Amino acid sequence: MSNKQADVGLIGLAVMGQNLVLNMADHGFVVAVYNRTTEKMTEFVEKAHREEPAADRLVGCATLEQFVASIKRPRRIILLVKAGKAVDDTIAPLLPLLEKGDVIVDGGNSQWTDTIRREKELTAKGFNFIGSGVSGGEEGARFGPSLMPGGPAEAWSTLKPIWEAIAAKVDAKTGRPMEDAAPGKPVAGGVPCATHIGPDGAGHYVKMVHNGIEYGDMQLICEAYLVMRELLGMTAPEMAEVFADWNQGELDSYLIQITADILGQKDPVKPRKYLVDSVLDTAGQKGTGKWTSVSALDMGVPAPTIAEAVFARCISAIKEERVAASKKLKGPKATTIRGKKAMIEAIRDALYCSKICSYAQGFALMAEAQKEYHWTLKFGEIAMIWRGGCIIRARFLQKIKEAFDRDPKLANLMLDGYFKRTLATGQANWRRVIALAAQAGVPCPGFMSALSYFDSYRTANLPANLLQAQRDYFGAHTFERVDQPRGKFFHVDWPDPKRPQIGM
């Protein structure tokens, strides 16, 4: 072990941990590293010394005692281990070695309720705890992630110099990401994609919603691809050109960009084919999309597009059942739509309008969570730190920041002037795409749920009046009247459905 004193320590040297360590070292921080298996730590440090210009800033530690002793006080210790029990199992042996005021940072995808519990327990013992979302995958960890820390303000002030240094940077005027030139040469200037989200579990909650929105984004893009493939008969390279073109306009985003790259990728095994046509249509998931949907259900916040994205992955997973069903359940005859150029424009509008609704649901969910957990979330800042580094980074997020700058108490993104105009302009095409997809039997649950959300939100009188009367009929759940003040409830002695009525 080196005698060099570290500015920060990191436990957990899987790929994300290794990349975050190198990012911190590139930005001038001396980093102590520890892994449960010493061999992995040794291999990482040795490889870094062969390949990385900032490797002299790494301090490899074989034991926790060496690790803790090598870090300057107040110690800043980042955990990048599997969410759940592994986090508690990593914290437990650390605590006897730490001193009051030291900061533990959980950078994994922990559930926000676990973070609330851990922050409370560690604060009572005199330690500081931060639950921080880290978004951007391996590349983001290495060159600049989006960082969403939640915890005590004093703990954030200790972590802030590191988090702001290593975060992705965006141009202050345009909101566009500023890319690093090369490893070891951090980007200069720009606004860091890191901000204090709020107390206890706020950071991990916002990261979870980010992931839920990511599920929605990916599903909506896949539906645009499916409609082009099934209704227009387009090939992968033709669709690659469309997505590349979309990436020059309002839909400019990391996910649109990689979609264009994916669709243009030849199959390395079968060079005459395109890779996307060889990939099995069964999607995986790690749980954060489900957590987002469950939280929405628990708090009574409508987030149907995010939930449909989760269900779409679930139904994709029952591949054998779907193959069997395809031979027995028949839909409409296949049809090809004429007017390819106009239809592609319509699909673009359907995608953009659906995207607006999906983000509106995510921000509405965060607005309700801040009431539930007594947080104060700054939605404009959240949109700002998502403009770079993270998976959902997009030009579109600048519009969301501007919307909350205009009205910090905006009830729903769809009510902002820009988004209201966009929905008004695009909804005819949006409806056309969904109608044609339904007529052709092409599943578009994301597009359809987003449109239903939009139509439900703008409808003054929904059929819930009948539903509430039904509830009162069979369960005496009471109802409110349109001609009486809100909060005043009534009940009717309904006829017994088992007893024949006069005149029936």
C-alpha cells in the first residue's frame, strides 16, 4: 500500500466502480480503492498503471483497515456495490473504523426507502450518509455522469467538490453536453450535471424516476421502429437514416443517436444481415422501472406510459407463449401504408408527443413524492442535471428546465406554453399513427397509453361518476355531488340487486 493520503475512497471495483475511480483520478483526486476480493483490486491497479495517465493517484488497499487509514478526514467513502443487503453488509464493518463526521456515499441503485433508513441510522451514530443516483452507465462513470445526491446539506458540502468536478458538463447557454477530449484531459468550464436533490432518500428517488422515464423513452422509440417496420416495410438501414435525421431536431438525444447507430450496424456473424434483425426480442430489466410504477400506484399518481413500458418488457419475456399464440390468435391482414414521407413525419410527432406525456408523468410523480416525504425538489435543476451524462440526456430537457424557470409551481408539463403548443400541433399525426397501428394489429402500448393520458387529463368530465355510483351501490363507499361543495359525501339506499323490482 502507498503512503500517499487519499482525498476519497471507493469500495466496489466492478466496471462502474473502476470507471468512476479513473474519472476522479483524472480530475486530480487521489483515490483509495478496496474490493472484497483483493485479487480484483490488485489487477485493477496494475492495469491502470499500464494504461492510465493518472494511475499514480490510485492507492490500492488490501484490507478495510488500510483503506480507511489512507483517507484524509473527514473521510469521503463511496460504495458502488449491489443494491440491497450488500450495501448494509459493506457499511457494517466500516463503521467501527470511521470517526464522527465521515461521509459514506451509496452510489448504487438503492431503493429510496432503504436510503431513508440508512441515513437515519447513521446520523444517529454521528456519521453522514448520502444516497446518490449515478446515471450514464460505464461511459458516464468514466467521462462524466449525471449525479443526484440526497442527504444532509453538510454532507453534500463535503462531497460537492468531487461530485461537481467529475460530473458531465453542459454549456450554460445552450444546455448542450460538453464532451471530454480524451482520458486524463477533463473538460474545462460548463455547468456540472450534479446538484443537491434534497434530504435522505431524495437523490435515489429522483434517480429511480429517471430510470422509469428511461423505460418510457426506450419503449416509445421501439414502437416508432415497429410502426416503420410493419406499416411501411422499412429496412434497418432505412430506419437508421430516419433516426439520424430525427437526431438533428427536437428529438436530439442519446437514445435516438444510439438507435440510429444500432439500426445501421451489420451483423458480425452474418454480414449480409443487420444486427437488430438477429437480436432476440426478449427484454431484461433490473427493477427500477417497476419501483417507479409501484410508487406511482402507492401515491395515486397516474404514470401509465412508464408502467406500460415495464409491462411491455414483461410480455416480451414470454417469448415461447407469444410464438405459440401467433399461430392460434389471428389479427387483421397485413397492410402497407402509402405516403412514406408523410407517415414518417407522423411517427415523429407521435413519438415526441408521447415523450412529453411520459416526462409529464415522471415529474408529476416527483411532485407528489416531495409532499409525501417532505422534500423540496427543484424541478428545473433536476432537468438541468439530466441534460448531460445520463441515459435520457436530450435537447428536450432544456425545454423542461425553461418551463420550470417560467413557473416553478407548474402543475403538469403539458400546461406549459411550449409543450401545449407542441401537443396541439402534433396530435393529429399522433392520433393517425395510433389508429393505423390499431387497425393493422401493431402493438403500441406506449403511444396509446400516452394519448389516453393526454385525453384523460384534458377531459373535464370523466366516467368516474358512474364508477363512484357503482362503488356506493355495492359497498356503500359514498360519493360527492356536482351541486354540493367538495368534501361533502352522500349515500343512496340502492335497491337490492337480488330482489326483483317492480316494472322489471
